[in-house]
Amino acid sequence: MECSEGCPLQAWQPYRGARRGRCAVLAFLLLLVFASAGAKPGHAQGVLQANRPIVYLVPITGMIDLGLAPFIERVLGEAAQNNAAAVVLDINTFGGRVDAAVAIRDALLGARTPVAAFVNRRAISAGALIALASDKIAMAGGATIGAAMPVQSGGPGGGSEAVGEKTVSYVRKEFRATAEARGRPPEIAEAMVDADVEIEGIIEKGKLLTFTTDEALKHNLIDFRADDVAAVLAAMGIVGAEIRLTEPNWAEDLVRFLTNPVVSSLLIMIGIVGVLTEIRTPGFGLPGGLGIASIGLFFWGHWLVQLAGWEELLLVASGIVLLVVEVFLIPGFGVPGVLGILALLGGFSLSMVGTGATSTAMLRAAVYVMSALVMATVAAVLMLRVLPRLPFGRRLVLDDRLPAGAGYVSTPEEEHHWLGMQGVATTPLRPAGLAELAGDRVDVVSDGDFIEAGEPILVTRVDGNRIVVRRPHAPPPAAADRG
């Protein structure tokens, strides 16, 4: 179709092409907008979450025991692996075992992730050492830190008693070395442990140092004050962090249970009772399996908290071997039995204490183990006496009686047919010799006088493998003596 100049159709063609181009651009922009609206928010959120710093929060409450150390070591390793910004220890404890605190202190000093201790109410005794080992210390208002003199538990109702100078000196130097490693006043750390340390204007001799939050800030023991974890992170310059609250897993809870001194003593007692009972019973059964399992649980728990090693395991194994030698190879009770008991005592005791354990703690562990060994011996003796009388126990324990009424006789059954039979002595019986009985040559023993060869004989009794004979018409020896 043709069109002259000024034709409306000719004028419309360029306009229509330009409009189509603008529509295409507009449609493309709208497509981007809709696509962004559908996918970009989630993507942006993922990017933001990926860029958020990670902080691990570790609660340290209640008693500080040996099972706490592997838990903290696991969290520190996981934090380093995930490039965490920090690990925050939420501390509220009156303390606990010195060796456990020393193990945690060593782990904190070697941590590759910054660690902040948030003293939320109190860090007393072992808790103070853990706080001092952290890179940063924050305290909440009204919190306290200090009072770290090592003590030993007294008897029931006897409270706690101070330990010897040797132990105090060791713990004092642990506190000082930890404070020096973190750039904190070492004299203040020592004064928390030893009442003989005097610091002018702070603490006089004869008193143990404990700081409140304001006092700790004034004397540069802590870095800042914070009333919650968010304030701790803000002071450290960590904003918008993803906080991961950590808890002990089932294995760590089980280890804390197994390393409890009372539970450890019970495992030792069950293990020794099972082994001793198994030694005195035929084959291998329930007592032996239970004993080995109990000893295995004891060493598994103490191995994981780095208390037991190959040395302790070999000591216990040697003690059991020596007791077996004493029971089966050597009559009475001698050197192997004594050495076996000492090996068991040493192996189990050393497995219950760790680095930094006081002499009192080692003595207490030895008392636990010795008590367990004594109770195990008594229990094993009672079991060996009671088991044979129980229906199921008769199948486990060897009987020490063989009653004739149950068919147990000393004389072989095939020898009884000689009783009352007459024969002829084929050799002189002085008193033993040979005789012919029913056409068989058998060994016989004269009951009384010597009998010459060729004389008639009569079998009077059979004792085991002995066939006892005399002359047929001779009176029994007892009758002849009366005559």
C-alpha cells in the first residue's frame, strides 16, 4: 500500500517502532523487579546471616568437676573450626576441683578464639582461675571474684579445712602465672589464694582477697562491667552476632557421672568382685563379664578426662595377674598377693587424680580405692559362700562336697564285684602282691598277717583301687586283737 507525504500512516510508523522499543525496555525492567521481589529478600537474608559473627556461649555453673574440662575443650575446638568471633563463659560458681580448674585453664590459655569470661554473680575459688585465664573479664553488678584458697573436705558435718603450705604455694603460683599471661596484676591473683600475701592499700596480711565488681575495675583485674551477654559483646565490638548456646552432650554427661568419686569407687568394687568370683568359678560367665565391663567403664571415663593412661591401665592389669597367680599357683598368701593389691591400689588411685591434684586429694583417692577393694573382697567371699546354696548359683560355683548318696563314691563301680570272692595268692603278700581271682590275676593287699604264695584268700573290702584280702578262716584284725 502506497502513501503520499503527509499521510497519517507514514507518520505513525516511526512512532510505533519507538513505542515498541520503550515497551520492551519497560517489560524487561518489570521482569527484573518481579524476579528481585521473589528471590532477592531470601538471598539477602542468607548473605546477611552468612556474614554475621558467631559467638559460642558456655555456661559454667555449679561444681567444677573433671567432666567440665573435655566439654570446654570441645567447644573451643568447634569455635576455632568455625572461625567464631568469640567464646563467652557465663560463670556462676563457688568452685570445685583444683585439677579440673587447671585443665580448663590450660585449654583457655591455648585457645585460638578470643575468650571472654562473664562473671554473672560469682567466680569463687576454681571459678576465679578460669576467669583469669580468659582474654577478657567482665563482671555484672553485684558480682564477686576471688577467695581461692584450696581446702579439703572434712568428715561428715565437719566442714572444710585448710590444706598444707605446699598445696597453697602451688595454687598461688598457678594464679600468678595465669595473671601474668593475661597482663593482670599478679599480686592480686596471689592474694586470692594465700592469706599471707599483703598488698598495701588493698588487703592486709591474714585475710583472703575477694573483689566486688567496682573493686575489680578499680584495680584493673577485669576489663569492663556488663550486666548481660549483649553488653559483653558490645564492649568487645561484636555486633549482630549469632549466639550459639552450648551444652554438654550425652557422652560428656556420662563422663562426668563416671568420674564422680563415689561412682568410681562403686565401679572398682563391682569390677573386683566380678573378677574374684570368676576366678573361683568354672568357665567364663556373668561375674567375669560384669567385672570387666565395670573396670572398662572406669578407665573409659577417666581416660577421656585425661586422668588415666597406659601406665595406670598396666598397673591394674598387673595387679589382677598377680592375684590370679596367688590363687592358682602359690599356696597361702605371699608376695604376689601383696604386690597385686598394691598394684591395684596404685593404678586405680592415680587414675582418679590429675595434674595439680593436692596431696590431700591423692590421699583421699587412695582411701576411696582401698575402701572399694576391702568391700569387694568381703562381697566376693560372701558371694562364694551364698551362691552354691542358690538354685542358679550351683551352676556357677564348683561344689566342695561330693556326697555318696548322690552317686559320688571313691571306689570305681567295676571293682565292686570282687567283694566276697575267694581265690589263691600267686605271690607272697607282704602285704601287697598278686592273687588269682576267678581266673584273673589282680593286685591285692593283705589285711593283717603276711600270706604266702598258694594260700587261699578272701576279698573283704575294696578301698578305691585297693582290693583288701585275708585268709578265709582268719578272724578280722579287730577280733583277733580282742582275743
